[in-house]
Amino acid sequence: LVAKKSPDHRTRFTVGGVEFGGALVPVLAGPNTVENEELIVKTAIGVKQAGAHMLRGGAFKPLTFPYRSPKFFEPREDGLRWLQIAKQETGLPIVTEVMEISKIEVVAANCDMLQIGTRNMQNYPLLTEVGKTGMPVMLKRGYGSSLRDWLMAAEYIALEHDRLGQDAKIVLCERGVVANHTHRDTSRFLLDLQVIPAAQEVTHLPIMSDPSHATFWQPWVKSMMLASIAAGADALMLEVHPDPKNAAVDPLQCSSLEQFDDIMKACRPVAQAI
Ligand code: PEP
């Protein structure tokens, strides 16, 4: 179902009025974690002003380490509520991660696109249940997964969309893969730019790039955004926080609102439409 049927076969669909797979290169921006209402509303207003098309933010968080800094707590349902407030304030559609089958209903009721994180890319029961909602899905690439693994994970969701009588509404998101040489000790990931044309050769689904998670280093995000556009990315995602130094999660990779504005200004002349 995810395979291209002809060389120019491309899936197009809209998420809260934002088109994926068309001429526009949608930009999804927001903090790693929906830390509180004030933060997400401030971020939503700022990223909208700079030209973002959707708001991202995690309410249910897959964190590598089980130990939390004193300022971190997982917002869960509160985070979903705050995302809705940010949406009401700005009109930006929401993408947020779903990690557990038991939370699909509440997450789906509070977002426009469901995100499957890198760690759950091969959680097949979760993929199937998410597919059954018929909602648009952003499927992150498992950080140790081949293109074939990734496409077959997407196939699980596409199968459920097909059973509902609809075309697959899936965006594939490259977010960095584990590599021996990452050029900085803080990260174990490398943005696989090559997978963008490789995926587009075989699938009709739109491909997104997430340079924030891939680089884990904000100073490299702008150039990797530009490189992703040059490689043909259909959509982009990045982490934005009004006060990066004090971000509860991933302070090294998130861009400030000013940095985001600068990145958008640099991307606009390069992307066909952004
Ligand atoms: C995220 O986008 O918030 C996230 C946790 O990403 P990943 O699954 O790529 O680590």
C-alpha cells in the first residue's frame, strides 16, 4: 500500500487545513515537552508569527533515562489540555506523540495528527490501533531501522486506513540514525539526508525531516533544515522553546523564537513554498 504505483505518484492530504505532499513544505515547531500552559501558548504565538504551519509538543514523553530533573514532570492529560488552549489562541493544528494503546482515544481527541516516536516505530499493536482511528499519522523512523523496516511499519498503519476505505494519511519522519561518527560527544545520531530521495523513489508518502533530534545541537539545525529542503524533504519539524537554556528536556537542541524566525527567513527562498 505504501509503494509508488507510478513515478509521479504522490499522496496528498490535509491536516487541519495544512496540506502535506503538495507544493507547500509544512513546518511543525514547538517545544519538546508541553511544560505548562504559559510556555505552550507563548511558543505557539511566536512560531505562528514566524510562519510555522503546525504546533508540536509532547504531553506523553518517551525519555531515555527514567530519572527526572527536579523541574521535569510528564504533563500527560494536562499537556493535551494546554495544547488545545494554544490551538484556540493561534489556530495552529497540533501534532503530539501517543505511546500507549490505552491513551490513543484521549490523545486523538486532542490533536490533529498522531505522532509515533522513534522508539515505538516497530510497536506493531500500537501502529495497528493508531491506524484504526483513521487519523493522520507522523511515523518517526526507528533510529536503528532500515528504510525497509520503516516502510513496513507504515504499511501496518496504511492497512488499517485501507480497511476504513481511505488512502493512507502518513508522513514519514527522518529524525537521525545511530552512527559511529556523530561529530559531537553529546549525540549518537546522524541525520540521514540520503534516505529522503531513497524513500521518495519507492513510496508515495511525504517525507519529513527533523534536524533538531538528529543533530541534538542547535547550531547545526539551520544548515540541516536547508540541506533537508535541498534533499527534497516534503515537510520539516524542529524544536522551539522560548528559553532554551531552561528547557526541561533537550536544551541543547531547541531553537529560541528568535533563532526560529531566522531559520524560517533562511528557508523561505530555498523551499518551493514554506
Ligand atoms: C519528539 O519528537 O518529541 C521525540 C521524542 O522524538 P523521537 O521519537 O524522534 O526521539
